[in-house]
Amino acid sequence: MVPEFEREEIREMIEGSYRIIYYIKPEQIDVLAVIHGSQQITEDYRPSSE
């Protein structure tokens, strides 16, 4: 779970210096962002409510 979003279906992977933020849906996985670790996550990456 990504602490900034507090939603179980939003997760992250760390690859080197990057955070890969992804959203788990029943039939697919959407990559929301690939962010360098020194950057802050903004509301732009939050998925819309479905």
C-alpha cells in the first residue's frame, strides 16, 4: 500500500531510485506513475473513484 493514498488497491514497487505506483483492478493493473525517490507524490496520480 502507498502511505500517501491509504488505499489497499494502490501499491508500489521500488526499483533503484524510483517508485513505481500502480493500481490493481479486477481485470488489469494500471501504472499510475514512475517517480524518482526524491520527488513528492501529488494528487495528479490519484485514480478516480470507480
